[in-house]
Amino acid sequence: MSFAQGGQGGGRPQMDPAQRAARLKDQLKLTDDQVTKITAIYTADAPKMDSIRKASAGATDRTAMMTAFRSFTEAEQAKIKAVLTPEQADAFAKMPQFGRRGGQGGQGGGQGGQQR
């Protein structure tokens, strides 16, 4: 399946849906039922992500590409959070790889040149 291949995007290889869910299982202490549901979310979303990656490979409008990617990841994260307990959802939101994508990025970096 193409989502496990990493494609032409360069950078790091992509994990398959089962690997992604297993990583969350370890980090969030998921139940087997939660792992099954999250694996299904990742599996269903993989073709959409592949499409965004392929479209962005030759894109000249980086802003449009980032908007599409952000919209996709926000929707995927909302689906995952719906499977989690409130405590797990809070921990999920604080995970660096998910917190950066869903919001304002490096929120602490805005005051760089204003030292006294």
C-alpha cells in the first residue's frame, strides 16, 4: 500500500496505520478497542494524505499546500480525540508531533528580539 512507502516526498519514511496506532498505544496507554478504532481512522485517511503529499510535490503555492495539510490533520486529530478518554485526549494534545500541527506552532517564539 502506498501509505507505507513514503513516496517521492523525501524526508522521513511514513509509518503505516498499525505502526502509528501502536505508537499512540504506548504513549497514551490505549485499550485494544481504541487501537482498533484509531488504526481504522489512520487506514481510512491514508489515501487522502497520499493525495495531499502528491499534490504538494510540485506545488508552487506553499500556503495552499500547508492549509490543506493543516485542515486534514485537524480533522484526523478530532476523529482520534473522539476515541480517547478526556485524560488521553489531553495527553494527545500535548504531544509535540500533534500540538504543533493543530495550532499556532511554536507559540513561545514570538518575542525573540525583545530582550531587555
